[in-house]
Amino acid sequence: MSTIASPAHGAVASVHGLATHLAAATGSGCTIDGVTGKITGLCTAKGSISLPVNYAALVPMLVLFGAALVVLLLSATMPKRPYTSPWPAVPGLWASITALAGIGTVVDGLVQWHDVGGSGVVPLALGDQLFYDHMTAFFVIMFGAATVLGALISDGYLVREGLDGPEPYVLMLACSAGAVLMAQAAGLISLFLGLEIMSISLYAMSAYHRKRAASGEAGLKYFVLGSFASAIFIYGAALIYGATGSTQYLNIISFLISNAVVHNGVLLAGMGLVIAGLAFKVAAVPFHFWAPDVYQGAPTPFVGYMAAVAKAGGFAGLLRVLMLALPTQASDWRPIIWGLATASVLFGSVLALAQSDLKRLLAYSSVSQAGYVLIGLQPGTTGGVTAVCFYLFTYTFMVIGTFAIVGVVQGRGEARNDLSSVRGLAARSPWLAASMLVLLLGQAGIPLTSGFLGKWVVIAAAINKGQYALGLIGMLGAAIAAFIYLRVALLMFMAPEPTTAVVDVEAPAMAYAGGDLQSIATAGLSGRDTVLVLRAPPASRLRVPTPTAAVVVICVAFTIFAGVSTPLLSLSHAITLPWYM
Amino acid sequence: MAFPILDVIILLPLGGAIALAALPRDRVAMSRRLGVGVAILELAFAIWMTVAFKAGNAHAGFQFTSHQSWIGPLGINWYVGVDGISLFLVAVTALLFPVAMASPRVERSPRAHLAWMLLLESACMATFLSLDAFLFFVAFEVTLVPGYFLIIGGDGPRRGYAASKFFLYTFAGSAFLFVGILSTYLLVTSHHVAGTNSSFDIISLARGATHLPLADQELLLGAFGLAFAVKMPLVPFHTWMPDAYTQAPTGASMVLAGILFKLGAYGILRWGIFLFPRAAIALAPVALTLAAIGIVWGCVVAAVQRDLKRLVAYGTVAGVGFIVIGLFGFTVQGITGGIVEMVNHGLSTGALFLVVGMVWERRRTFAFSELGGLQVAAPILGWVFMVVVLSDIGLPGLNGFIGEFLVLIGTFITHRWWAVVATGGVVLSAVYLLWAYQRVFHGPARAINAGVRDMTWAERAAIAPLLAGIVFIGVYPQPLLNRIQPAVNHLVAHLEQADPGFHIPSSGVGHANYAVPPDQVVPVVSASKVPGAHK
């Protein structure tokens, strides 16, 4: 397959498969000329009239939206804050419901994975609006896991900040449902629907910290720029519709295969705008400007959740659009993705070097991580799809775990977001520091972590398509990025920064004979045998809420597990977009 | 099924490191016992393996191999084995680690220090023993993490800077290795050479890689070589090294200088020259030139240092030059000499850093201006230092001589002028090392220097194994050579087969008329082979 010279030719070969596939499955629709590959008639899969709604495909969204409704209804039955009824006395009620819905989604994703395995099944559902295939199931599992992790780390944070309530969980559930829809979408309209559900939830979540001005600013910025990006996306979708006569991916490709589009300016403009709109969501350079401000201002656990879900949702959309709807234009979009990828990897890492705020630093690091996913997308091959899915799945765990720790370290009111907040973490809380170290090394791509394996498959996909320069730029970017993560790691293992000494007046001196006092200054205070004890404030042990600790353990364990074992890789290898090969 | 000795050698220190991490922080004595105990047990296994290793040309291939599927979808296997090239590197690693862990005192968090040391030992062993390119890369990269934390654990004022520099330089170099390995694998797989399967194992890659066009081979070797050159370090890429070695605590400097940089030299031999023989022959002048510059540069810069530890650190640059000169001479003697030099250098540099650390523990300074006349109060320390220095210089009867002699004679046959420059390096190394000895141990002793303590019995016990190795190799190198040579013969035969235009001059002893076992022969392209290439 790698010997095929032009992508268009490859696409023709593949659409043979597509059309016969569809024709066999539907018994009607399009016919295909075996020699030229021309398709006559529009390929429509199992008709929406003859088949009822395939609820199996809808279960994840039903579970997530259903849970959101349950949370809303339950909260409506309760008195306003401060709560007095016995119900909300159950600690973590909203988080528990959300996490349970997430677990349900994961389980359903696994069920779907086995359900969609049968051959000869056209992977379309709900009037051809949704895909029901391995990729859907994979992303469902991913978003379900992100929901569980996100809910668990939000609970401790919201309680600490005095913000606990049902609203963020409703938003989180809706956001996950929107992301699922993005991964399932079989057309640009469904994709846009999912995109907006996801984005609007995220705007509100970013602004949720009512007591911090930065949070409101983040929400507003995200909203204004995000709406702009959505508008760009929908305009691009309209142009594609104008050029091809459909918004459904499979119809777009069958049109492009069977018709030689000579003046394809409208199509290319539409493609460019759709890519730009989605690149905004995944925070790829040069559409990344919102990311540092939003990451800095938004509540920390939501940032972790957002970094995972918004990126994965955006990439799911990009994968489907580029690989299913526009494979014939691969020679046009591959250079665009090349540019986005290299710019994200390099600028993301370099700009992160200059940051002194931990969350901004991680924002830029997430920009460079988006670059790696784009490197996997760039070749436009099945191997690339596998790599992208694997990378996103592992990144979900790494980034949520990292932000879980940042949320703990920054303290009440997000008082300390600067880099020095992690200084001396190893002395204060060795296990937290060790966990952070694993997650940072994972993002840096050090072997025996999932991050390394992710970079390996992504760059293998690029090199397999002859993109040596892209692979090399990616790895050199990783070396720059490693410096960022090392800076944080170094600070964690440095001695705690000297703070103003606490002066205790205590007596008698002999009581401290066995202590570990740094310096004792005796002073004759009122003639009594007293000492002035100068010492650093006792290293306050960080209080880590149990759910957050569980999330950290899960994320670290998964980062190592997926880095040294096969299962996730095998899973992502089963994901193929069978229409284009 | 035979006892999986190599798996044990790789995994035992890893298990020890995990056990140490699980110990409570304040159990210092217990963690010391546990850590050093594991390292000594490891040494026992390594000795057993060295003794059980079969010498002779009939056993040129890999022994004690262990093959397990690891990451199936990517064609990655757990594939380890040992041959004459890696055998003694494993042995010297196993010897140096317990000494480095037991002897020098570590002030800050000894438990973490020992755990990182064991992790580093595990990674080094895996690097030497790996026969799968992916596994090799993983192990090669993983060494960075413990290396980083070992340097940070030192007491130098610039340790954070030095550790980051060490990490980033090698990580950037590894970027090329990463792309190189992937490209090799994918190119080899796409060529569908008969007899190859899509896996990262070294035989499979070598079969395919020798068929690649010369230009591809040169680019790939360049990528591999860049990563290894940073790790070794060869001269333009060496600037991380003096900082790292001087800021690290004694035990860490010993293994960083003694073992870690051998990973680069070993890598270029095993994964560079073996995979891309034609490119290696074509690019040999570049490597030789860099190495020759390194020898002269290292010696000159070492000679002008005002600090004992920096002097020793720059000396390792010269040592690396010798190894590379030997390896790229492409004669049996030269390559054998290069391997022996790697082993020697592990022993001598390890011992040198240990003694330098002892000087530090007594005087808390490395500055020559503060030292002097230590011989009066510490005669045994002085004599030990002298022996180690002489071994490094290459005095006949000590180990350094064997390696340097083989390197020079082997390379003189094929690349005369580089060997001549390298010979000059022998003289220069005598200059700076003897000079250092003179300035530290001789001359008038100031009051504070006259009162230093001589070596304790514990210190003598620690350095004794290293001295024993130094003398043993110097007096009776035959057991080493017997085990190393078959593998080198095989490698040279591989070189001659791969490049029909390449012959070792008749004055050399490097003809390819060795009895290579049929299953170890790497087949060559019959089309490009000129009949009668072998004389």
C-alpha cells in the first residue's frame, strides 16, 4: 500500500471496496464501474426508513445525557444552598453520579467494541447520521474514562473552593456526550452539533470559579474565540456542501470520486476552514492563542478534563473528515497538517520554556502534544489512525493525572500557580512527587511510559510515509519539551524554598536537645530560661482528597501499563477506517 | 529450559531498586545492606555467566539468548543475548557497581541514591545485552533518568545545571537514534529482503540493512552515530560531560564515566558498524578524525585544568578517542583492542574517580593549589593513585597497555596516520596524569595536607577488586582475548562480505577465513559481490 504514488489513486482503489461494501449491504444505492472506479448514484447505506433507530449506537449519549438530567432533576428537588435536606449531605453525590455515568459509558464502549466486530455490517446508525464502528467504541471508552477521572478530581477541588454543586457535573456530562457525538458523527452537521454541545459546556465550566476573576476572564475569552472558531467551521461546512452537494462524509467522497472537480477553489476553501475550526479546538499553532489564558484561568480539574476531551473530540472530528470525506484531497490537506504539526511541536515547546506559571506551561505543553497527534494524522494512513487513537488515549490519562496533582499543589483559591509551588514537593509528599515525575516523563516521551510508545507509533506512521523530516522535527521538539518537564521535575526535587522563619518562644531549651533544630538563638527573655527557635515552617503535609489520590494512582498505573504492554496497542490496531485503504 | 541468566542479570537490579523505593526513608543501614547486597549478587551472576561463556570460534554467536514476545503489534520482542563483544562490558559493569555503591559516602538521601544506582545498572545491562533495537533504545534512553537524578543528588553547586545539560544533550542526540531505528526498520521491512521478518531483532535488521543503498546507509549511520557520539562523547559533542562528571557524587561519577559512556562506544560497534558495514567503511575517516582530535584535545585540555576531577573528566574524552580509533580501524586487533579498552577504561576511570573521591573526602577540595604532598600522610592512597594512573597511561604489565597496543597496531595497518596521532596521545596522557599525581601527592605538604588520614581498610577493600582486575588483565589477558576474538572475527568477516571493495592489507591478520557457524553467517547480496574479493 505504501507504494501507491498519488493519494487520489489510492482513494479510487479504496472506494472500490467502499461501494461494493455498501452495495452488498444495502442491495441498492450506488453502482460502481469496475474498471474506472466511477460510482453512479449516491451511496446511501441502510435506509433510515427500513430500519428503526439503532439504540446500541445511542447508549453512550443516552447514558451521559440521562445522568445530566438526573443530576439536574435531583438538584431541583433540593432546597437552595446552604443545603439542609439529608440528600446533599451525602458527600460527593454529584461527582458519584457523574463517575457512575462515566463507568457506564466505559462499559458500554467495551460492549460496543464487541458488538461492532461483525463483518458485512455497514457501520452507520440513526439515519446514516452516526457511525457505529471500532473507532466510535474506542472514543466512547476514552471519553467515559475521562468523565470518571474528571469527576473524581473535581470533587475535592470544588469542596475545597466552596463551590460544590450540581452545575459543573451537568456541564461535564453534557460535554462528554458532545464529544461522543463528535466521534460518532457521519456528517458535518452532526459533527457541528457535537462540537457545539462540547464547546458550550466547556465555556461555562471555564468560568465556573465565581471567586476568581481569572476564571471569568478565561470563560469569556474561550467563549468569544471559540464561537468565532465554530463560525469558521460551519462556514467551511457550508462551502463543502456547496462544492459536493452533501454534508455526509460518504456522500462527499463518492461525489469526489465520481466527479473530477476541476475548479476546486470552493472545496479547498471549505476544507481549510473546517480544518481551522477543528484545529482551534485541539489548540494547534497558530490557533492556540486561547489555550494559555484559558488553562491559566479555568478551574484546574476542569482544565485537565478539557485538555483531554476537547483535544480528543477535535481530533476524532478531524480524523473522520480528512480520512473519510476528503481522502481524494490528501495532497492538499497533508501539507496543511504538516505545517500545523511542526509549528505546534516547535512553538509549543519553545514558548513553554518562557513560562513561569505552571498552568500556562502545561498549556503550551499541551499545544506541543497536539503537534504529535497531527504528526500521526499527517500521513493519512491506517497506521496513522492507529497512532492518533493510541496517542490520544494515553494522553488523556497523563494530562488528567498531571492536572489532578497541580490542583492539589496550588492550594486553596488557586493561590499558588507559579512554578515555585512544586518546589520541594518531594520532601513534602514523596508519593505525589513520584507520581508527578512519572506523568511528566510520560509527556516527555521517556521509554517505559505510554508517552514514549505514543511517540513511537506516531513517528513510525510519519516515517512509513517517507516523512523523515517530520519525524526528526518531532523528536527534536521532544528534546526541547523535555526541558520543560525537567524544569518542573528539578524543582520538585530541590530543597523547599527558604521562607520567613517562624519564631517560637519556648522553654526550656533542654526540651529540644534531641530535636532537629537548625539554629537555636538563646535570648534572655525576662530572666527565664527560654530560647528563640528559628526554623522553617513545618513542611505542611499536603492534604490529598481520596478520590484525587485514586485518580493519580490510576493515571500513573495506566501510564506505565500502557507503556510496557500490548493490550491498548492491540485495541488501537483494530481501528481501521475501512473505506479508505 | 536453561536458567535465564541474562533476564536475571537485567531484572535483578530493577527488582532491587523497586524494593529500595518501598523501604521507609529512615532505614538507612538496611537500605545500604539491601542495595549493596543486590549489587554483589548481581556480580555473582555475572561471574557465573563469564565463566560459563564458551570461548572459541565455534561459539562466535550469541549465547544464553532469551526470546519473548513483548509488544506484538509492533514487532517488538524481548530478545537478549551475549557474545564476546558485550561479555566483558557486562562483567565490568557488574564489578564497578557494587564498589561504587558500597564505598563513597553519600550525604543526602542514600536510599534514593542506591535505588537510582540499581536502576542505572539494570538499564546498562539491558543496553549491553539487548539484541532488539527497540529494547536497546528503551534501555539506552532509560539510563538518562537515573543518571539525571544521580547528578542532582551530588553536592556540586551547579548540579541542577549539569544534570539538565546531561539529560538534554543526550536526549537530543537520541532523537536521531529514534528516527534512525524506525527508518531502518521500515526501510528493511519495505524491501522485503528474503529471510527477514518484520521485527527489530539485530540479525533481521542486519540482513536487510546491508542491502540498502549506500547513501541510505550513510544517512542512517550518521543518525545512529550522532546519538552515540553525544553519549560517548566525541569531541564536538562533549561539552555536557565535564560538568556532569564533576557535579555528580563520587559513586555516580564512577559509573557515569566508567560505564555509561561505554554505551555509546558499544552502540556504535553493535548497532552502527554491524548494521551498516559499507557506510561504516565509507565514513570511517570522519570517525577516526574526530577521535584523533578528541585524543589530542582531551589531553591538552586536561593538562591545563586546575581541578583534579575536571582533569580526570577531560581525560575520559581522550580515552573515548582511543576506543573509537580502534573500532574504526576495522582489523581484528583494532576492534579487539577497542573492546578491551572499553573494559580497561571502566576499571581505570572507575578506580580513578574513586581515588579522587577519597581525596575529596579528606580535603573537601579538588583544586591543585590546595592539594600537594599528600603522599607523606597517606602513602597507600598515593601508591594506589599511582598504579591507577599508570594503568591509564598504558604501562606494560597493567591493563591499559594491552588495549592501547592492540588498538594502535590494529589501526596502524589500515589507517596509519591516525594511529600515529593516537600514539602521540599516549605520551600526552602520561604528561597530564603524572603531572596531576605530582601536584597532588608530591611537593611540600602544608599542615592541613600533612594531617590527612590514609586509606582505611574499608576503602582498601573497595578498591582491591578494581586493582586486581587492572593487574590481571595486564598480566594475563588471554582469557579475555579468547572470548572476545571469535565475535570480532565474525564481525570483520561480516564487514568484508558486505563491502567487496574492502580488504584488510595482507600484513594484517584480519582475513575472513574464519570458521563462522552457518547459522550466524549474515548472507550478502550476491549480485553486488565481486568474485574473488577475498584473497
